[in-house]
Amino acid sequence: MSSHPRRRRGVLPGFNLALGFTLVYLGAIVLLPLCALVIRSAALTVQQFWDVVTAPRLMASYRLSFGASFIAAAINTVFGLLLAWVLTRYRFPGRRIVDALVDLPFALPTAVAGIALTALYSNNGWIGRYLEPLGIKVAYTPVGVLIALVFIGLPFVVRTVQPVLEDLERELEEAAATLGATPWQVFSRVIFPVLLPALTTGFTLAFARAIGEYGSVIFIAGNMPMVSEITPLIIVTKLEQYDYTGAAAVATVMLLVSFSLILAINALQSWNRRRYTRQD
Amino acid sequence: MESKTLHPAGLTADMTTIELMAEPLRAGGWLVSEAYAPPARRPRTRGAPPLVRRLLIASAVAYFALVVLTPLVAVFYEAFRKGAEFYLASLSEPDALAAVRLTLILALIAVPLNLVFGVAAAWAIAKFEFRGKSLLVSLIDLPFAVSPVIAGLIYVLMFGLQGWLGPWLSAHGIKVIFALPGLALATIFVTVPFVARELIPLMESQGKDEEEAALVLGASGWQTFRRVTLPNIKWGLVYGAILCNARAMGEFGAVSVVSGHIRGETNTMPLQVEILYNEYNFVAAFAVASLLALLALVTLVVKTIVEARTHEVSAR
Amino acid sequence: MKNRIRALLALTAFLTAAAQADVTLLNVSYDPTRELYQEVNAAFARQWQATNKEKVTVRASHGGSGRQARSVIDGLEADVVTLALAYDIDEIAEKAKLLPADWQKRLPNNSAPYTSTIVFLVRKGNPKNVRDWDDLTKPGVSVITPNPKTSGGARWNYLAAWGYALKKFGNDEAKAKGFVASLFRNVPVLDSGARGSTTTFAERGQGDVLVAWENDAFLALKEFGPGKFEIVVPSVSILAEPSVAIVDRVVDKRGTRKVAQAYLDFLYSEEGQDIAGRNFYRPRSQKASAKYAKQFPRVNLFTIDQIFGGWTKAQKTHFADGGVFDQIYQPGK
């Protein structure tokens, strides 16, 4: 393993240049500024840091940010799978349009999404006015946060599951069906296990994206301390109170979470790739 | 060196079984970015009973309409609430034009830089083995998961007057945050992963046999890259650039922290939307927002075309 | 090809176009002054052109008062700051040393060329019969106000309510806290800025009463059309003094002290005072006050110095992390 790549590295040129450039660019744009953040928060003692990041208002915001992100990602996993399934397996009018527009939440600026969703779900909006008589309040409640996060997370599950579904070997399903399996059994025993890694990746991506989301959420959240205040908003609030160190401390916590999630996604994928090749 | 003697792109004939088997998983790849092929096979009609099928389609489309379509329709509806004349007037207002200009400039800075970075990173990662590769990949992904607010904050801590470099920059009359460079940095930060993430799986799947063959036949490194690699990754590049561009133009949280909000100067389009909204000028706010939504739609159209092209090329 | 070059040139021209002026000033201000300074800036440019034969462009930046002050501290090169409260300018003086600590003494009237106060905006016909601060604490009355941690206007709102409660309960701090706490229990949405709250109340239809800057309440009547809302003036309120100051370090570096000083002086001139009155700010000059007297209802006003002993103290007691406002939102209290 160790001598093999070195031999091959010799053949193609440009490794040093490419890697060097990558590291310098990444270092300057991403790593150095992130270091500034961590160092800034290191101005606090461990005890102070702990007190800042576990203050009751922050704990409530973690519960909301992580809880709503988790539920949103879960909803999107279910409906994302459904959408991906329908898009790859069935033909229906408008399929191509739906297929193209699935990415809209990714391409639409978050602030635009935020004001549009607020306009829709406030109790005089198109959707909100029908929910109001039912006693359901969406805008300016944690449910509003959830709606915004569902919106921005949708593409991730669909787009990770879709290609896998398309490449799924039909022979397997047909074989199972020939052997007398019901469609549901084919799905749950044959298809689902193959989809599981992609579903998990999609879920984690949607989750990771939702935790940090700011633009679309602040318009619809209501921003009540202890109730509908997301963690990124607390960072902004601290900043506006000139509390740079506190803002940096909370940001460091979020950064750690983000990085762990990214590591998890990548580990999941390389594990998955290995598993697949071993089967071969 | 004729590049046509080599396979143009996608699945090469001499692709190993392992690579073929890994193909579907590469798709498990990442993000929206994966250029999947539209189904070439005739969609199957057997399987689930027709009623179930219809139910599935109906619920999927209903969910889609509720989550994605209604906000889009709402943007355009609100933008045209006072008629087309008012709509055009809102867009030709000097501050709105300045915002459009700034947003274009930022995209023109961020997209090419991230294209170069993406190619370099993908070249190193996809074509070579080295220690710490998976960590590097994770670091490239990191800006995707970092809250945009944090992305703005880090540049304030770096370049702000109370930050590391701020006093020095101020003494030398260099403005970074609250000016174009800071906005550009924040935009670049949030769009770092997109091109690289698009190219890495593509170049990995293509392997390096073609490049090696070209080199053996006497092409220089640069020639090999231009004549062999570049044509192979062309559509991946376009695709990455589109995603990068969409995100660059639409970023709100990060630029909001470093903008300074000077009218007609440091307000990007998303910030202009917020400003108009705060001036009770809702129709104008939605008008600018509709431009951004339009951009998103154009992005998706181009993306669909590119996908079709990618598929065509790889099916050949 | 020719067309392409032409298109490219047009694009370049579009991208590099920028208004070139002889002198520029940057006025970093807070949210509700957008309309005021739009008018002031144009009038000042006319006056400067007439007297000094020089073109001056005043650039404006608006946002939450705290956010704006933070930007100046971080290096946004503001020649003048016109913020919602003196505390935010104090912070600029203290944290970044961009102007002397005694800045407030440099201009007349505590460096506040115009004043305002806090009033209520209710829906047409006042269905919940809101008359005074007491009504905001009643169950079933939904109150919209921004977050005092981020919005300058919201701090004035909060302090106005607190001042009323102190008067009512004979300076009993604990009872005042209970009063303000029950008021905030009626708040369903805390926007980060005053403008956000007005939008939430007026456009999104949330809440029965909006606690707002007087000038913003008048503007809302104008912008959202008459006959939709009514202004209710409480029995007592706070005298809000939005302060203005020159940022010394910036004007000295950019060589704009003279024009910046003239700009602030213009605010105190009869023309500037008239513009303030027209934009629903209470002018200081006798002439303008008399002219707009009918517009502004009489309110018993107390100052922040009388009740709270100045901004620094009020900020520390009420709005700092762990302060009274945070305690109100602490669970179980």
C-alpha cells in the first residue's frame, strides 16, 4: 500500500503544486480565520467558557436548533425518499419540472425564503389563515423554525438518494418478486438496505445545514428567548452587545458540532465504499 | 497528441469492476451536486399496484408543492402586487442597481477563484494518495456546515479594528471588512466546497489512466491537463460553477455581518431585500427577491441542460 | 465578436460605475431614521453646494443601533454617528477610542438635536381598549416590541415601562420588575430591530398593540394607509434622546472634520429642525416646536438620568447578560 502510491505519484505531475495551492488557499480562507475564532474564545478560562456556553438561554437555543434540525431532517428523509422514489420510478406529467425544482431551496437565497415563508405562514398569509382557525400557529413559533428548516433541507436527501435508486439493480428486485415477495417486502428487505447509507448521508447533510441556518429562520422564528431563539441568533446578539469573546465561545461550540458532523458524513461514505467493494 | 483517441468522459471502457461497483456510491457522494443521469431505461410500471402508485405520486407532489412551490409563487405574487410598472421601477432604483452590481462583482470574484481552487484540490485528492487526505476532504467540506453567521464573525475577528490585523490595516489605509474585500472573503468562504466537491468524485471515477497514457505518449503535464483532463471534467466544472454562483449571489448571513450596510455601496441583493423590507417597501423587497428567485430558476435550467449533456457524453 | 466586445464593455462600465463626488461623508445611523436622513442629506448637500461650491454626498447606513455601533467599533469608517441612544456612542468611545468620552457635551441639548418618545400603536377602533401601560400587562393583550438586547428602540420601550411602574408602585423595584415581567409575558414575537417589530405588527397582523418610537408610529400610519391603526399616548413615557456625534479619529484621518461638523450643525439649524418635525421627530428649536406642536400630543416625560441615573447604569442593571431582562426570561421566575 505504501510503496504503490508513491510509484504512481511519480507519473502524474503537478501534485506538489496542486496540493500546495489547495493548502494555502484553504489555510488563508478557512483555517486561519477559524483559528482566530478558537483563539479568541480561549481568552476565557475553562470555567468561564463552560458558563457561557451552558447558560440557560443557550441551552434552550441548542434544544431548539438541534431539535428542530433533527425533526426537519427526519421529515425530509421520509418525504425526500418518497420524492426520489417517485421521480426515478414513475412517469407523470410535470415530473421533469418537479425534478429540476427540487434544488430550488438550495439555489434560493435564504433571506428570500425567510420573507416568503413568513408571508405565507403568518396568520394573515395564504397558508397561515387556514391554520389559524384550527388553532395552529406557525409563524413566530418553533413550528415556524421547523418549516424553514424543512424547506432548506429538502434537496439534500432527494439528491443523495436519487442516484442510488437509479443505479439500483432491477434484477435483484425482480428475483425477489419472482420468489414470491410482495412489493412491500421487496422494498423493505431488498431496496431499503441498499438505500440506507445514502439516506443516512442525506439526513446528516440536511441536519448539518439546518443547525447553522440563519437567514431563512430569523424572519419566521419570533426570536423569543427560551422559546424560539436559534443558536446562530444568540451569536449575533452577543456580537451586537460587543461581547466578542462570548460570541466566539458559542461559535466554537457550533464549529465543533459542524466539524464532527462533516467527519461523520465522510467516515460513513468511506466505510460504505469499502463495504461495497468488499462485497465485490 | 490527439485527445479523441481517448475516451472523452465518464465511463471508460477499461474502468475496473471496482470502479464500476463504486459508481452508485459515488452518487451517495454528496449534496445536490451529483450529476446523475436522467433515467435512460423505461420507467417500470410493474411493482406497486396502480392505486398505491398514484397515492405515492400524489403525496410526493403535494409535499413538493407545499414545501417548494408555494414560497416561490409567493415571491412573484408579492413582487407583482402593484403591477409590472411598479415592479420595473423598484428594480431600476439606483440603490437596487448598485446592489445588483455589487452582487455580480462578488460572484465574478468568488466563482473563478473557487474554480481554480476546486481544480487544484480535486487534482491532488483524486489523482494522488497521500496522508491526511480524508481530513483535507473534511476541511474542504467544513464551510458547508459552518453557520454563515460564524463565517462573517471570523473575518471580523481577523480584520476588524479590534481584531488581529485590523489596527495594522487601518494604519495603512487598507479596508477589508465593510468593503469589497471583506464581502468577497465571506462569499468565497461559504462557496469553497462546491466546485471541489463536484470535481473530486468525477475525477476519482475517471481514474488517471488517460492522463498517464498521454504522458507516456510524450505530452507535457500542462498539455495533458488541458487536452485530456479538462475536456473530461468540463461539465463537472460548469456544474460546480453554477452551484457556486447561486450560493455566492444569495448569501445573506455571512455578508450581513461584514457589510456595514452602506446604501448603494456595500449592500448586496439579499441585503437590499432586507433593507427594503425594513422600509415597509414590501413590494420592492419582493421585486429584488424575485430577481434572486429568477436567478435560482435560471440556475436550475442551466443545471438541467448540463446534466443532460453530461449524460449524453457519458453514454457515448 | 464586435457585439461581444461591446457587451463586455457595457458590463465593465456597469460594474465600475460609481458616483464620484468631491467630498463624501458616511453617516452611520439606526433603523427608523432612514426617511429623516434621506431628506436631511439632500438638503445639506444643497446648502453646502450653495455656500462652499463643493459637491458633498452623504452616504447612509442604517440598522439596529447596537449592530451599527459594533460596525463602527470594528472599523466601519463613519464620519458621524447618529444612533438611537447615547450608550451606543459611549461604547464606541470606550471600546475603540474613536472619540473622547465626553463627546456628549460637545453639542447642545446632550448632543440630541431632536427627541422622541415611546407611544402605542393599536388597531383601528382600539378593540382591546388599550389606554396606558397597565393595559399592556393584562391577560389576553398581545404586545409587540423588539428585543432590548439588540434594539435601541426596545431599550427605550423597556425603560419607559419600568419608569411608569416605579412611579406607580412608589419606587418599589421588585414590583416594577414584576410589572415589566408580566408585560413581556404578553409579547409573542421579539424582533431584533424596531423596524422588524413594526412589520410584524402592521404587515403580518401580529399582536394587539405595538410599543414603538413615536416617529415610527406616525410613519406607520402614513405608510400603511390611514384608518388602519391608531396612536395611543400613555400617561407617562420616557424622553428619548437619540444622540449624534462626530467620530474624531475618522474625520481627522479622512480630512472631513469641517464638513462633518457642518452636517451636525445643520441638524440644529432651523431648516434641519423643520425636516425633523416633518419626519415626526420632536424638534428642539422654538420655531419648529411651535410649528409642529399640534402634531405631537402632550405627554409627561421623564428622562433616563432622572430615573435610572444614566445609560451606563441602566445598561448594566437591565440589559447586560444576566441582567434584569435576562432574569425575566429565566424559567421559574
